[in-house]
Amino acid sequence: MLFYLWLFGIFFSLSFALVYDPDFGWHIRYGKEIVEKNRILTVDTFTHTISGNPLVDNEWLSEAIFYLLFTNFSFFGLSFFVAGITALALFIPIAGISGRWEIKSLLAILSLIGSNSFLRVGPRPQNFTLLLFSLLYLCLLYYSESKKVRFIVFLPFLLLLWANMHPGYMLGIGVIVLFIVAELFRTILESRKRKNGSLRYIFPLCLVLIFSVLFSMVRPYSEKVTGPSGSLLQAIFLPAKLASETSIIGTVRTSISEWLPPILVDIPGTLLLFGVIAVVGLFALKNFTSRDVVPLILISFFVYFATLSRRNTPFFFLGISPIVLLSFKKYINEFIAWKGVKVGIIVLMVGVTWNAVTRLNENISLVRAVEKKDTLYCQTLNYPCGAIEYIRRTKPSGNLYNFYTWGGYLDLVLPEYPVFIDGRIPGSILYEEFERVFTLHKSWEEILTKYHVNIILIPRHRLFEELVTHDGKWKIAYTDDSSVVLVRN
């Protein structure tokens, strides 16, 4: 029990963080519409560029929860709650499988380091996907090992919840399909070896898949059920180049940093590579049997999925941890028996505990400071506080062109000026137009005229400022160390 308290404690401590997600603002504003006005937006009202266009909000339930937490308990309450959700997501795959505490400690430390970039972003709806994935994955593993239907009978209801919290529910459906394929291969192999392989264990999984897909189509704001977006499926599961060529949304895979493939020279990327090599090595040492088919297919998928995007790396560690505990007990025991291994693991645990306590204390102090002084949040995330105050005070006329990562914050604090773009619209023609203006493509003036833009709000960019203002059509109205406001003459 003491070990599991330690395990959850370090997961929680290293998951607690200030909100660094640039989309936080529009999530809270969506939540406000849901809670205060009792409506889920089905058309865009936050931008002037695509205002009135239909939209599908797969995160409405997460946003309502975030809004209630934020308005009642401020940043601390939101960060505390989401740290608990994230800690539980990391805790479940390791604590849910029996095994030695020494190897569980190592798996926990690897998961934390490999997921560090994700954890530092703080609260966002994707944290719910992490938890719901862990629950679904562990239940499917239990079923694969025991063939007891009680472990999977509630999964369609979990997908119903998940589909209204985050688009990551498509990963859940994909994992169910993966288990069906893996069980089918195992059955075929057992049949060929005359081990009485039977399809009867696949039938319950197929039923669960059908009902999960149907339940995930249910939306409270839609007059008819809607299935997964083909464009979004391509963006999530195809390699970056192919996704960007076949899907409008898929262009985020080549333009937004967290959607880019992991960098193998940084720590999470190196651990991912190390994890892949280690697991492949362990399988190479084993005498392969039909029982190894399912874990081998699962690991192959998680390796592929993790290499698609940096934001997918945590799923690799969540996926391999229970498989290591289930499939490599013999090698684990031999490894733990080596001289000095236990002492080394205890030293690592002490170091991680020290780091977790230190970071938790720093983040609590930061969150509390931000709650006392609003402008500190702007300074911490480099948002344009001074420029926003200038626009509020002077009320310049016309539409706004804004920097992409500031769009979500502007949605929240400057709602009287609909934004040009925010984080809801990556991978679209509008994002391309944003980039053309920001890079002063030859069509930049045409784009700003098209959208009746009279105000530009971007980070300090001296070359941009000089080129835009040289002919007298635009002038610098406000500037500080971090931002500049330009208005039409």
C-alpha cells in the first residue's frame, strides 16, 4: 500500500502545473456558453473570418467541467483536479497488473520522463483521453487474459462519455479493433497448431465494437447521430506526409509543433527509442508462442502511433507498461536478481521523489501567484497584456488579425473583438492565410482586405513592422517588449 501511495503521489506531483495550453481561453468560453446560457454552440461565434460556420464540439463536457472548476476554484482548483485525472491515468496501467515493485518503479519513472512534455502543458481536455484510454486498455487486457465478458461489457458506455469529452475517443475505437485483429491472429495460430483456437472469444469484442461506435455517435447538440470524421481519422492515424496530403485537418501534422514526429535526440524521444529497442529485444529472447501474438501486435501499434506525433508519446508508455508486467516476468525476476539493481532503483526513486516534491512546490507557488495577480499569467505565457489593455481603452474600429497562439486567450479576455484565428482552426485554409499574412506573402494585403482587418496584434517583429508601415497605409499604434499593435491609417 505504501508503494502505491508513493506511485500515485509522484504521478500527481509531476502532473500538477499551471495552464500553459494556448487553447485554454476558448475552452473556458465554450464552457461558459454551456453552463450559463444552457446551450452548446453549433456554429462559430468567436471569429470574424468563419463566423456562422457549423462546428462540432467533441469537447463540450470537458469544457463545462473546466469552466465550473475555474470559476469556482480558479487556477488552483482546475490544476489540482486535472493533476488527479492525469495521475490516475498513469497509475492504472502499472498498478492494475500484478508485478514486482522494483520493475513498476522503473516503468513509472520511464513513463514520467517520456511524458514530461505532455505533463508540463497542464490542464486540457486531452487529459481525459489519457484516463479513459487507460481504463479501456486495461479492461481489454483483462478480457484478453481471462476471456471474462464482465471486463468489457461497459465499454460502450465509456465510449459514450469519451466521445463527448475529446476527439481522442477514436483512439479507443481503434484499440478495440486492434484487439479483435490480435485475437483473430492468435486464434488462427492456435488452430493451425491444433490448440483448439476458437472464434467465440472474438464475438463479444465485435459486439462491444459495434455498440461502442453507435454510442460514440450520440451528441446532445445534434439532431441526428454523427460518426467519426474521416478527415480527423486520417489526421490522427496516417503518417504526417500522407495525412497532410489527404486531409485538410492533416496539415497540422506538418505545421503545429506538438503534432510533429518526436525528436529522437531529446529526452522523451530517446526514451521512446530505448523503450522500442528494449521491448523488441525482450521478444527476441522469448520462445514465441500463440500467447505472444496479442502483446506483439499491441506493441507494434503503440510504436507506430507514438512515432506519428509528439503528443502521442505518453500512449506508448501507457501501452507497454502492462505488457512488460504480463509477458516478461521471467526476465524481470532475473534482472532484479542482479547485484546492485535494487539499490540502484531505490536511489532512482529517491531522486524522482525529490524532483516531484520540488516541482510541486514551485508549481503551487506559481499558480497561487497567478491567482493573486492576473497580469502574471500574461507574463508567464508571454501574452500581450499591455496591447489588450490598449485595445480595450482606445476601441479601434475594424476587424482584428491576431497571432495564432494568442487566439484562445483573446477569445476569453477580449470577446468584443472576434479573432482572426484560434486553436480550433489548425490545418485549414484560414491557417494558410494566417501564415501568408505573418510571412508577408505577396497576397497579404489582399487577405487583410478580404476580411476587413484594420487592427494587427502580433509579437514584436521589427522587419514585419517596417515593411507593413513603409508606405503609410499602416501605423504602429502601440508597442512594448513583447507585442505590437498596428492599425490602418
